[in-house]
Amino acid sequence: MGRGCVVLWLVASLQMASLSGCGRGGPDHPDTVKVSGKVTFNGEPLTTGQVAFVPENPQSGRPAFGMIDTTGAYVMSTFEDGDGLIPGRYRISVNAVKEGDPDDFRTRGGTRILPNKYYDANKSELTADVEESGSQTFDFELSGQPGK
């Protein structure tokens, strides 16, 4: 096989792998349940960030993520955008950063706007039991001093 054929074969193989989605979002993944909610911080909607649900048992679940919008609302995604979570028990982390000043090396990467414990699912004390049927809502009321 000539060099040009080998390159063409590799490109075609990579395109087929990307079209198949490598097993995500197809019939080969477990059923999910729609999960959404709101996040507040010190009584006000959190207007930026991400919620992460981490399964307590990694063998029976998969981490999922949801972006927090300007109203504090989020919708969870595991395999596809907005598809929800695999039923099970989860620990939750919330990550929210205020955009930094590009001219200030101390804040260039952003500033945490929540207490440190919420950035770690093992320390946040936030949990959720996702049932096997029906849409579910989990609201999180966070409080404390940012960065402490």
C-alpha cells in the first residue's frame, strides 16, 4: 500500500471513530434521568459556574456536569447535552470563578467566589440520591466567605 493510501486510510478511520462518538450518547450507555436545579450563594442566585455530580460508587455511575446560567439554574449532562444522570448516589461540587484581570498576575486566572469546600465533592457535604424514574430537581443553597 502506498504512502498516500495509508494516510487516506488513517484519515477515514479517524472520521469514522468521530462519527460513531466512541460509544457516547448512543444505545450502548445506561439509561439516564433528567436532573436540574438552582444554586444560590448567601441567598442570591449564583450567576456563573459549573455543578459536578460525582458517583459515590464509580463502578455504577459516571460523573456528570451542568453549567450554571445567569439565573442560577443548571441542567445535568452525562453522555449528551441535557440528558441527565445515571440513577445512584452522588457527591456534588460547585465551581465558580470571577473573571480575573489580565494585567494583574495575582488574579489573571480568576478568583474563587465560593468557600473552598464547595470546589471538592469529597468536602462539600452536598449529596443527591437520583431515583430511577421521573425528572428530578436538586437545589443547592451555599453560604460562607469566598476563598475560606
